[in-house]
Amino acid sequence: MDKLLLFLTIIPIILFLSFSTYYDNKLKNISVEYSKDHENLKAASGNVVLEQLNQTSHSNETFQKDKEAIEKQYFDLKTENEVLRQENERIHSELEALKSELNSQKAKFDKLYSMYQQVQNSLIEANEQVSGLYVKNKELCSKLKASGGSDAC
């Protein structure tokens, strides 16, 4: 009986040790697989984060380039605007000077035209006087001839 009892005691211990070993190995395998999967997940997450960081960096570089291009265009347009504004002011001042000169020339023209009108009126009056004197001269000559005077007319 002692042997039987010993055998009955050893068998559950052996079974217990076998099952413990078996489950310990399974648990280690699961733990190792979990560690591998965890590392893979970390690497994949890291790759995703790195890819997003690269995209963000690329977007930032593109933004900086676009910003620089826009700033350059703004500066160029601002410079061109300043040049055009100065040219516009110069043209306006030239226009004002030309208007002033035109008004001066117009005043001179009006004065000369007025003088022309006076001379023309004087000539018309002189022509009328000459015509009147011619008519008087003819009358006087015909009276002189009629009274028996000389033909000197």
C-alpha cells in the first residue's frame, strides 16, 4: 500500500509538473509573440509618425517656398507700384505745366485775335473812308468838268 500511495502521490505531482511546464512554455511563447507584435506595432507606429512628420516637414517647406515667392512678388509689385505712383505724379505735374502753358498761349492768341479784329475793323473803316473819298473825288471831278474846269481828275 505504501507503494500505491506513493505512486498515487507522485502521479499527480508529475502531472502537475507536466501541465505547469506545458503552460509555462505556452505562456512564454505567447509573451514572446506579444513582445514581437508590440515591437512591430511600435515600429509601424513610428513609421506612421515618421511619415506624417516627413509630410508635415514637406508641407512646411512648400509653405515656406510659397511664402517666399509671394513675399517676393509682393515686394516687386510694391516697388512697381511706387515707381508707377512717382511716374503718375510726374505726369500730373507735367500736365499741369502744359495746361498752364496752354492757357498762357490761349491768352496770347486771344490778345492777338483781338488785335487782328481791331486792325480788320480799322481796315474796313479805312476802306469805307477811301470809298467815300473816291466817290467824293468823282463827284468833285464831275462838278469841275461841268463847271468847265480842267480834266485833271
